[in-house]
Amino acid sequence: LADAGFSIAIHYRASAGPAHGLMAEIAARGGNACVLGADLADESQVQPLVGQARAALGPVGVLVNNASSFERDEWDDATRAGWDAHLEPNLRAPFVLMQEFARQLPQGGQGMVLNMLDQRVWSLTPHFVTYTVSKSALWTLTRSMALALAPRGIRVNAIGPGPALPS
């Protein structure tokens, strides 16, 4: 996206060094970027992110919800803490970010949201129960938000890649 001329807001939770390194790479190629740290499991840190990006870079026209918590659990050992650890960053945070994204676009403005799912949404297994539920719910939310935001000129889509092997 940076090479296509988009300004990029790089979010991190705990990896400030790599985030700043990516910002430097984008700047070296003539792009514009900022770095924003937040724990997406904490809604008070999620809510201001779009506004912070807008303040640093100008109007936000594209939102990519890529961050995710991914912890293994099974039907017999899933806990309330595990549910929260997946639902907050994988479902609630993307919803709040989509709300804030849509609110900051002018009426009739064009925008695009891309939510990252997982192939597990369509190829269910008995493993990673709460993670899979969170991503399946994000798929439903994506379709609901696509219907809700289309009249405002905002497209909402999702992709669900499979495993990525290290290069």
C-alpha cells in the first residue's frame, strides 16, 4: 500500500522496534507512515486509534484489520480468559475500528475495510475453539458491516488465508 502512495499507520502491541523499522523503510522509499501502539484487548486503547492516525496522516481511506490473538484451546479446556483473549482483539476491536473509521469519513466519501479472517472459518477443526469462534464471528460482522456501510460508499470485505510458511 505504501508503494501505491497510501500513507500507512502501523499498529503494534508489543513490537515497537519492528514497527519503527517498517516506518523507516517506508520513509526511505519516499512514503509516509506513523507508528501507533495499543493493546487491542483494551477498548480504551482501541477507540482513539483511527483519530490518532487521522491526526498524524490526514483522512483515513482504508482500514486493514490484521491484528489477531491466536492461542490454542480445545472444547474441554477453554476458559473465560481464553474467550476474552480472542473475542476482544479479534472481534470487538475490529468492530470499534470500523465504527470510528466510518464516522471520520465525510458523508459520500469512499472508503474500504479489509478484515483478515482465517481458513478455519470454512474448514473447521476441533482445535483452537475460541480463536475459530472469534474469526467466524468476524466473518458475520464483515457481511453485516458491508450491508450497513455500503450506502455510505464504504466497501467492507474479508480474506481468509491459510497457514503461511516462513521464507
